[in-house]
Amino acid sequence: MNIKEALAHPLVEYARKNLWGSGTTTVPEQFGEDLAKLSEDDRQLVHVLFAAATTSCPVPVSLIENQKYGPNYLEERYTSVSFWFCYLKEGVLKNTSFGESVDLTRLGGRGPAKDEGWIPVGRESCLVGPSTYEGHVLSRQIIDIINYSKKYELDVAEYTLCALDVIIITATPPSEPIRAVASLAIFMHELGFGREHLQDRLFDAGYRDETPEGYWRPIFKHLNIMLPEGLQFHD
């Protein structure tokens, strides 16, 4: 199965139309039997595109074809991001604006980085769930902390809970989950994360290409107010 065939698989089409940006990691039961008939590689390719749709990633085909990434990396990445997005959305950030849909129409729609024909009709000019700035970044910050804890043989559970505590304490008022992004970045810096890594995470160049400047620049300016000088965004 090639990518074009995988894109046409019923599960992928269903996810694009019905689960876009939902963050769900569970494949609907009605597709299980059909997936089981596929080879392991084909099943993975279909699942990567399913997961890309639920995370509302605009460039999955480009990433699959990029040797730096590929299906193995992307399957784990999309699934992990979706898990943590839903964990936050259904838990500590349930009553906040975290992951709410953002209309980009007046800003000119999505950024230039997008795979042709992939974003569903009607979704071309909006961000939702894991593709909103805070949905995109907070999930990845938690994953960074987990990976860092494993690398340096720290207590993974302890530091994950510390990260969640930072989010709970600072994601107020409810309309400002961005404050949690800044506070978690400061916590990560104190934990030992380097400035360059944190700036790459907070001001992700790839994400800037996927969204209009009129969306991300005001967010970065707001973050700069809350971040120490060494972590701030500068052109």
C-alpha cells in the first residue's frame, strides 16, 4: 500500500470527516476487522494517517516522506500528543479555553505548510484541539519532561505529576491556558532543560509555518511578558 492508497482507506476518510482534531487514540470498532486484514506495514501507515487526522496535523504526508521522521516515529508521536491533549482537556484544563476552535478566516486561513487536499473541507481556516497553540505545545512539554526524566534516571511519575501541578496552579484565569505554557517552560528550565531546546519548543518554526503570523505573533508577545529574558522570542 502506498500513501495515496492509505489516504483513501475508509478509516482515514472517517477520521478526517468525523474525528478531526478530537485527540482520540481509539480506532472505531467498525474498522477493526478491515485493519486486521492488512499487512503490518500497511496497517501502521493507515493508523499514522488516522492519528494525524485526530491531532489535526496539516502535513502528515510530508512528514511520512521525510527520512527524519517516517511512520514509526510519527505513530508514537501522534498517539502520545493526542493522549496528553485529551488527558488535559478532560482533566485539569476541562473548564478552560484549552484546545477550543480558533477561526483564522480574518487572518488569511492556515499557514503555507499544509499537504494539498489533506485538511478536510470546512476546516481549512480553523485550528482545533491539538493544533491550537496551547494544545500543540503543552502536550509536547509533558512528553519532553517524561523523556528527560527517563534519560537522566529521574522519577518519571514524580516529575510528570510536578508538571501537571504547575499546569493546574497556573492555568488561570480559565481563558488563559497560555500562562501554563510559560510556567511549565520556566519549570523545565529550572529542571535543567537548555534555553535552545525550550525556545525551539515554545516558538516552533514548523508550527509557525503551519499557522498565520497574525495568530502566533500575538501569542508569542504575550508569552514574552511572562517569560524571563533568556527564554523570550526574538526575530
